[in-house]
Amino acid sequence: MEQQKIRAGIIGVTGYTGGELIRLLLQHPKAELIALFRLSSEEAVPIHKAQPHLRGLTKLDCVPYDEKLLKGIDALFLALPNGVSMELAPKLLEKGIKVIDLSADFRFRNPETYERWYRKTHIAQNLLSEVVYGVPELRREQIRKAFLVANPGCYPISALLALAPLLRRRLIQLDSIIIDSKSGVSGAGRSRLEASYLFTELDEDFRAYGVASHRHIPEMEQEFSDLVGESVRITFTPHLVPMVRGIFTTAYAKLAKPMNLSDVHALYAEDYAKEPFVRVLDIGELPRIKAVVGSNFCDISVVVDERTQRAIVLSVIDNLVKGASGNAVQCFNLMFGLDERTGLWHGGLAP
């Protein structure tokens, strides 16, 4: 007898992460996508009006969110602006619906940190003790039991996967961590209309932004600190590059004791040997964004500058897949007892 499919819905389907969630869930063999919501009073419209690439793939319309339409839903993905999910999540959980939130609303254990960096009052602080931060490679067993998962930010997940093997063994000097990341412009979201995101401003340009002030800094520091058991502070600089998708993160840290490349590489190979979506490249092989775009993979290369005894770890992800919607589906799989590769086990797009 065929197992009944898990009935899923999405609130917030007009942006890039919402569109990517629809694409992934429509091809998911164990999920049935039954509801597409937007927080608007406008009438229902075919989803291809907002996501033209999905024309003909589903008969579902994008409809205004209404609690009356939640009947029968097992899981809801919230692809909403920061500050909105914390209003909806408590009611959804009361109805027994499992929630995967792609905003920053539930990523911080300390509500004051969220309020300071996001300038919003947190109105669902009572849920923070129940939330699981959704990095399967670090919190797989907790995610399996969770009803509320906070999907990580795209920069943090690339940095966490890059440094976790060294952090958990305390093999790097904690005051030496520098994270340097380059992102495609889709990371800014679909609604950003500033002049700096126009094609004429982006093309053939390369720029830093949010230097020493990006909102993902406290998220990384929280998770790094959790791995080592004491407070960690980092230097983080993000950059915008003229491409649509992808994040290339380079993490630098001074080694706590002399080590050679073979030893460090062996640690990464050991830690990620059974991780389906983390690929540790051979010594001397460097990652390429082109190799992961469209996929849920994270490719990692390790280099040791033996002259300075500095570890240099490079990681690449698709910011809309492993950095957002794909990781959310991976968490969904774990929450419902599925093989976490389900619906995600495919390579990237090439060329």
C-alpha cells in the first residue's frame, strides 16, 4: 500500500525562495503541494503570473492567506519578510502544523539579538526555546523531532559548513576568524528596487556591502559559539557579484597548533563522509559555483598555508537552494521521517 503523501503549503510564493520552493516540492515524490498563499487581500491569480517558469506545472492558484484554508495541511513553509512569521507561527503550531520558517524571526535564541539587528520587537519569544536551527549536518536528530525549524541564512550556512570541523575540535584560534563571501544578486530578494541592483549598476562591477554590519554576523557568531562552547566574534565581509545565483565563501583562521594540509583535509573527509549534500573536494581541487547552481550541494575545499599556519576553507552553494529553499526541503524530509535526499538528489545545471 502506497504511503500517503505529506500535504504541504507555502505562505509567500511571489519571491525567489517561494518560487524555488514550489519548483522543488512539485517534483518531490513524497509531498503533495496543496496550497499557495500570499499575504494580500487581492483575488486569487494563477501562480505563473508571479512565477512564469512554473506555467503549466500546477493548477494551484496563488490565493490570499486565510486560516480557514489550512485544513488538511501537514507542513507550511514560510517564505516571508522578516517580522511576519512570528505573527503566524504560533497559530499554525496550535493547529498541529509543522513549520519551516525561511525568515530570520526564529534564528536567534536571544530575542534581544534579533531586535537589535533587525529593529523589530519579537512577539513570539515563548517559542524560541522550541525552535531548532535548521542545519541538517549539525542538528539532524533535533530536526527530526522538531515542529518549528528556523532555516538558516544563506551566508551563515556556507560559513558553518566551511568551519564546523575545525571549530568543534577547537583547532583554530577563535579571535582570528575572517569570513569573506561573494553572492549573486538573487540573494537580495525580488522586491529590492534600489538603483544599486539595476543591471546597469551591477554588470561588470564587484562591490562590498554591509561591511562589519551585516545582519548575518550575529547568526554566525551564535552558531560558531555553540560549536565551541564559548563566545566567538568574527569579521565578515559580503560582496555582490554580477551573477544571478551562488555564494562563494572563503573562511580564514589561524591554526591553534601546527598542522599540515593532509591532516586537516582528513578531518573534513571524516566529518562529511556520510553527509549526502556536502562534497569535500580532493586536495588541490578548488570549488566552482557553476558546479552547484541548481542543486542542494555544498562543495568544500581545504587549503593550509603552512608558512603562516592559517587554514583557508572555501565553500560554494546555490544561495536559493542549499542557502534557502533546498535546505528547507531537506529539513522537511527529516521532520517527516523521509530520506533527506528525497526530491533533492540531482546535480547542478551545466554549463
